[in-house]
Amino acid sequence: MAPPHASPLDRRRFWLLMLTALVVIGAGIGMRDPWPSDEPRFTLAAKQMVEGGDWMFPHRGSELYADKPPVLMWTEAVSFEIVRNWRIAFLLPSLLAALGSLALIYDLGRRLWNRQAGLYAAAGLLLAFQFVYQVKRAQIDPLVMFLITAGNWGLLRHMLLGPNWRAYWLGCFCAGLGVITKGVGFLPLLLFIPYAFALRGWDGVARMGRGQAMRWWLGLLAVLAAIALWLVPMLLAARAHPESPAYAAYVRDILFHQTADRYANSWGHIHSPLYYLPIVLFSWLPLSLTYPGTLPRWWRALKAKDARLMLPLAWVALVLVFFSIPAGKRDVYILPTLPMVALASAPFIGELLQARWLRAAGLAFTALFGTLLLVVGAYALIAHPPAAAQWAARRGFDGGAQALFGWLAAIGAVQLALVAALRLRGAAWAVCGGMAALWLGWSVGIAPRLNDSSSAAGLMSKVRAQLGPADEVGLVAWKEQNLLMLDRPAKDFGFTQPWTRQYAHAVAWQATDPAHRWLFVQEPAMGACVRRDRAIDLGHANRREWWLFKADAVIPGCVPDPSAEAADARVPE
């Protein structure tokens, strides 16, 4: 079933939506550096790829980094080769992944229903808080979401609008790319379960006829071919280093420990099986405001055996169950289901927007949000509470608490002004404008002021100020943002090595050229082994205290307390 020809108005609406997405998501790119915990490690690995030339094996300093496959790091490195600016390059993959996801979900909506449904699907996704929050960050998850959505796009076009074997093979290939980006990229293949069920008399499902087994199996070949693009060269390159056990350990870690073992025996982010319920309710606001209207309509559509809704909804349910089984859970794990929820909601949004209760709910949501921001911001500006001022000072705001809370109050005031001006008749536009004000204010007003402390840019500028042209610096108990923001070569003694071993090797390294070698150390890692009166206190950054010192500050023969490392593991980034 081909979608009807697009009118000039349809095309203008689509491109206006995409332009809005570009402005909202792209705002602030180039105005901040990578922030912990994930952004600096991926950007550091990408930077080392560009500088060192080893694109097959990501590195974190001198060690191989095996927590994630290198696809995101490749995209960041390629982005840098194009734009030659890391502040822009590290966020470009997430921006493009977001725009691609919006375009794909629009296309599915227009093909399954009509162009208005496509617009509502993309707009609902763009409005959802979790979507914009995540795609404005340089993590793997936006890219995985795009590849999973592309996989769903290809499979749904084949299963609901087919036969379309090219779309099916492309969807399977994208699922394979998702696997080598993050192991859960195979999730589009779960659509086979509801599709097999829908073949038993459901309306709107495509039937392929007999004798198509080989074409179906070519989909598996497409998945494996995409995985092989990385897996085969990686295994061959690892075998070329038989003298180094680090490469064999990398293969074991990335293929088994970080995938099946992580799923079956989670070692972090332990939560209850109901963890995702509040995510679906609150992190997906304001799209989740439509649930009272969409849930009964979904139920009626399922009773009427409408496969166009059953397949995406069943897929969402399967993914939620999949991620609820392991003990380890994070809100971002279910991000790929959000586009499918927006798609399933789209055919009913036009009708629901005529309902007074939904417009009132949207207006109340925007008014409540705006009131909260305005009250908090105004109170801090007028009353000057000590706790707020101290917090802002620790975070490194140039203008102290005034700048932070001034922006909060301004965002809240804009949202309340939209509510007052548009009222119930224009509630939908008030919600859209309120969310745009939130993200634009955050991106150009708040985030740049947080940057120095959040990214360690301010901390590492203090380090650079102490170093002479011939000086070298060694890192102990360091974080990825420290090496990334140092902006000069540095010596590290391992990242995952115990702190006591790092410190011992660092002191020995420093002793060979005490006149030119400094050590940059997290305070607990040096314990009582450094004379504070001869060291430079760099202050507080990333919730930790940092010091810089030469060899004359080192107490000979002293060994730091190893228990400090366990305490640091509990400090959030």
C-alpha cells in the first residue's frame, strides 16, 4: 500500500517539524565539552583513535577499553575528521541518530495510516522528555535507538505492508549493526513473535506465500554480515597479537562478560522488576498524558485484530519484559521502545487533541512545570539561601547562584506566559512551546555554565597553568575527563589497575626526572603519603578532590591506604 502523494502543505509541515527538531536538539552543540560518566570515555577513545591510528581496538589511556564495541567511537572520530572540532564532533552522532529516528517513525506512520499520523508520531516522540534528554548526550543509546528503529522500520514495512524483501533485509542488516553498537541491537528480531501470531487471522498483516524460506533466511545472513563487518577483523587483529594477553582478554570481555554475563549476572544498577513503570509514566511526559485516551483505543484495536497496532505494541511489551528480567536496570535501556509507543499513539492523537480533558492535562502539566521552575528560581534569587549558593559555587558557575537560578526562573516564566496566552484552545502549542523553552534554556543558558566543573575543563586548566613547556604529568586514580581535557600528552599507569599500584609506579616514574615530572592524583589515592604543604590543592571537581605535586612532596616508602579505592567506587559521576 503506497502512501498518498504529498501535498506542498504536507511537505512543509514535515520539514518544519524536522527544522524544529534540529534547533531543539542541536542547540548548545559546540558550547560544552563531554560530561561524565559516559561521554568522556567514548570521546577519549575516539580521540585516541584519531591521534594513534588504531581504530580497531578502543583505548582508555594505555589500556584497551572493552566495555563497548567501537561503533559510537568510530562515528565520533569520523565526525571529528569532518568538522575538526571535538566540541561539535562528539555530539553529532546523537543529533543525526535523533533526526533519523524521527524521520523513520514519521515514514512508518504515514505508510500505515496517513501523513497526519506520521507527523503526530514524530511530534509525540520529539516532545517526550526522555527522548530529547538522551539525544542531547553523547552516549551509545541514541545510536542504538536509531538502529533498532531502522530495524523495526524494515521489518514492519515487510510484515505489515509487504511483501517488501529489500526493506526486510535492510531491517535485519540494521539490527546487526545494532548488535555491534550495543549487544541489544538484535531486539527488532523480536517482531517475529507477534508476526507469527498475527498470521492467525489478524487484519493488516502481510502474507508471503509458500516457497519463501530462503528469502526469510537471507535476513539472518544480513544480520550476521553486519556483525561480521566488525567481528571478523577484530578477531583477526587480536590473533595478530599473541604476545599480548590484553588482546585475548579484550575478546573474552567484549564478547561474553559485557553481554551474556552482564545480562545474567548484573553487577550494577540493581532495581526491582517494576523499575520501568515510573519511567513509562513520567519520563515519557508529555506523551504519556495521552495514555487515558490511547489505552482504551489500543484495546479496541486489538479486539478488532488490527495488526498495525498489535505488532508494535507487542514488541514494546516483549522488550519491557526482556529488560525487567535481569536485576540490573537503567532508564535508558528502554529508550528504543519510545518511538514505537509514539507510533502506536499517532492514529488517535488528532481525535484526542479535540478532547477537553487532554488539553487541560497538557496545560496543567506546563503550568505546574513552569510554576516549579519560577518559584525555585525566584526564591533563590530573592532569598539567597546559603545551600543554593554553596551548591552553585561547588559546581563552578561563573555567576554563582544568580546565573543558574535566573535561567530557571526565565524558563518557568516563559512556560507560564505560554499557558496564559494560549489557554485551553491552544494548549497543544503551549505544551510544545514550553518543552522547547526548557531545552533551549538548558542548552544555551545553563549547560555552558556547568561545563567547567562538569567536564573537568576548569580543573585541567589549573593543571596546565602549573606546567612548563618541558614538564610532564602523570595521572593516578584519574577519570576519563582528566586525560581528555588535559590537551597534552600524559603518562598514565593504567585505569583499572589498583590505586596503590598506580601510585607506586607513578612515584618511581617521577623519581627518574624529578625536575620536570608532576603527578596529578585524586586525594584518597595519595592518602598520607604526600606533604600537603609542598603540593598544590587543585580543589573540588566531579565530586572529588584533586592535587598536583612534584617529587619533593612525596614521603619516601609510604604506601597509601588501599581501602580508599572502594569508597571512591560509590561516588556518583
